Amino acid sequence: MDDLDDVLVAARAAYADRRWANAREGLGAAAAGRDLPGVDLALLHDAAWWLGRADESIAVGTDAYRELVADGDPRRAAWVAIGVAVNHLLRGEEERGLAWLGRAGGLLADQPECPEQGYLRHLTEVEAGLDGPDLEVAAAAAREVRALGRRLGEATLVACGQLGEGRALLRLGRVPEGMALLDQAMLAVATGELHPEWAGDLYCNTMAACVELGDIRRARRWTAATEQWLATVGEAVLFRGICRVHRAQLHLVAGDWGHAERDAEAVCRDLADIHTAAAAEGHYLLGEVHRLRGEGTTAEQAYRAAHRRGRDPQPGLALLRLAQGRTEAAAAAVRTALVAEPGHPLRRAPLCAAQVEIAIAAADMPTARKASDELTETATTFAGPALAAAARQAAGAVRLAGGQAHEALSALRDACRAWRELGAPYEAARVRVLLAAAHRELGDDDTAQWERDEAVATFTALGARPDLRTLADSVGAAPGGLTAREVEVLRHLAAGASNRTIGTALVISEKTVARHLANVYTKLGVTSRTAAAAVAFARGLAPPTPAAPPRPR
């Protein structure tokens, strides 16, 4: 045995022990001194993938594929082809990825029943089907993958089938059944029965499902479990980065915006050339952090970076436009985003929540009520705690904006309690602002002040400058549950401005001004501009009209 043989033996052992860097170094050194067989090139291709070296993994995988085909080893060649395909697909290179999957399919078409066929079906029929129009078809394919795994005694394939069917059922609203299947799949992961690359896929999919459902507590538990698993598999650049995405999402909910920002920046840096969708989500999360802090220019740059990588920047960008006073742009943005998601209620849920807020600001109560009703229906179907909290918040906001402060109280209290139990301080504080307005409208000024003080304390601790500014602007205690935009319109009206002048000043259309005024009249119980102006003067919302100078005799 020569020195290169020793190097190769040590590299194979390092690979078996999941010491990816050592395996890559040894296999690379061996490849520089001799022509490696396809099986060893396949190990080098895989080690490079674990280390996040996508270009190297693709190049070595291509060589391994050719060698294995030439050696008459179609199953191993197909397995490598699947790995090369995944590299391309994660980078958004769909045509190349599908071509490599086609190569794998061609090699496996004439083979007896084998695990590689099941993994190929999992990618092409189950995972691809989860984003398609017929989730029942994806669920059926997942059941077939699971059955194949059982016939072949392939535990990883069984778990993949359970995961795929579970996610399909979750999206169909069959939450208890779907969660039961995810729990079964994750039990196999926890016992160490699965191939590590597929175990990582199951962890990532389970975290994503919990976040999608708004099950924040379960998402936190699985994120912690994923971090523990990552400690056992070496560097695992891809899976570590995906875990950081979910960790950033959870930090954002928990009000730990500094950690959310750092995790999102790491994702953008580490996964830029490996996983386009995850990097795009990292940029979107950076946009959210900057928006909440009032850093509008930086937020817009982050949203643009997310969009460039294929991530719809909504509803964050729409809410940024709302904060900038561009209500019509915000309404148009969230409306078109909803049009683009006609059959995905879980994807529509955050858009609906944003549309409620934007529509109320635009005095478009029919749209606000419709979006709130859809959000309530989604929360009822999928039973996610965060979805339920958002639905109750939206329902309360709509009732409050419609002059139904008494009816709004119950929904807003439910929402505030739910957000607090979920450890979501920012959302709880936003609900407290609405509660303060409801109590004030009902004449309970003490409770209104307490709710407002709690909101101010939370916004100050978080650094939520836009929310603090909004609260400061509303110190005058708007009557009748008027929104901040309605108060602006009322102030201009009291100064004698026409609808056209008000629209120009606030950068909204005359039609929107008219809607705002209709709401103002209803909430104040008046029927004329003169009467509305009188209320504005009496409540200190507009300076009194100066007395006219005496006319010369």
C-alpha cells in the first residue's frame, strides 16, 4: 500500500465519520495523484456539498456520474445525478436540475424496484407537487413512496413519504392528521435511523411547516432540536443556513431584532450561491427588521434584494409604503400579491392581515372586512396559534374602525392575550394601541392610558420608532375611533381645504378623500363639513380659525 492508498483509506474513514472537511481534503489529494473510481468521486462530490461548495460538488458529481455509468453502475450513477440535480435546483437553476433528474430517471427506468426510484419520486412528484394545484395527488405519491420504503426496508424513504403526505394534509387543512405524520417521520430522525442528508431535509421541512401554520411554540421546539442535530453532522453549511432562516423568523416574532438581523445577514452571506430561496428569505427578513425600526431606505433595499432572488417582497413592502403615507401604493401592492396566490390560504394569511391594516387606513371598510373574514376562516381551518391571534386582531381592528368599540374589545383582548402567550411583544403592543383607542372611545380613559403606556414601553424597548411616532401624533385622542389618516383628512378639512387640495397634500385620490370623509361623518355623527370642522376645533385636532380682522369703514 503506497502513501496515496493511506490517504484514500483515511479519507473514506473521515467521510464515514461525517468529518466532511477531512474527507474532502483527503479525497482531493488522492484525486490529484491518480484517477479515482466513480465511487470515491461520489464521496468527494457529497463532502463538497456538505461544506457548501456547490460549484465543486457539481463538477465532481458530473465526473462521478460519467465514471459510474461507464462502470455499469446505474443505481449509484442515478444517486449522484439526483445530488447534482438538487444542487442546481436549490440555486434556482431549474432547467439544469430537471435535466439531471431526467438522467436519473432514464438510468432507473429498467432497474428492479430500488430505493433510488423512491427518492426520485419524492423529489419529482411529492416535493414538486406540494407547490402544485392538486395536493391530493402529492399526498397519494407520498403514500406510494412510503409503501416502497417499507417493502425495501428503507427507513429514510418511509420517513420521506410520511413527511410528504403530512405536509400535503396540513395544506389541505387536515392538521391533526398531517401533524401526526410529521411526528412519526421525526421520531425516525430522532432515533438516528436515517441518512444524514435526508434527516436534514426532514428537519428543515418540519420547521417550515410549523412556521407556515403559525405554530410558534412547535417551531421553536423543532428549531432547537435541529440545532442539536447539527452538532452531530459536522459543518452542514446548507442545513445550518436554513436553520438560521427559521431562527431569524422566530427572533423577529420574539422582539429580538438584533439577533434576527445577525442571523438573516449570515443566511444572505452563507447561502447566496447555494440556496437561492433561503437567501432571498434572509433579505426579506432584513427588510422587516429595518422597516420595524423605521429605516425605510435600508428596508427597501433589502426587499429589492429579496425580489431579485425570486421572493415576493409582500406584505413587508406594502406595509412600508403605508408607513410612508403612500396608502394607495400599499393597497395596490397587497391586492396584486393576493391575486398571485389564489389557492394558497396559508400564504394568503399574512397578506390578508396586512390588507386589513391598509384598507382601514384607506377608509375602504368593505375590503378590510373581506380580508378579515378570510383570515378568520383560515385561522379556523388550520388552527395555528399565531393565525388565530392575527385573525382576532384583524376582527377587532375592523370593528373599532367601524365605530363598534364595544364589540371590538373582546376580539382585541383575545388577540393581546394570545400574542403575549406566544412571546410576541411587538404584536401585543400593536394590539394595546387598538385597545387604548377602544377604551377611550367608551369613556374609560384610565385603562386607555394604561394600555397606551404599555405599548410605548414595549415600542421603546424594541426600537420601533415608526410606532412611537404614530402614538405621539395621536396624543390628541381622536374622537369616534378615527384612524390616524382620518384625523389628517379632518385637520385639512377644518383648515378649509377642498377634497382635491386634501388629496394633493396627502398624496391620495379625491375618491379616497371622499371615503375618509364619509367615515369621519359616520363616526362623529355629523352630516356636514362645517359640523365636522367644529368637532375638530372642539377636540383640539385643529387650531381654531383666527378671527377675521375688522373691515375698514
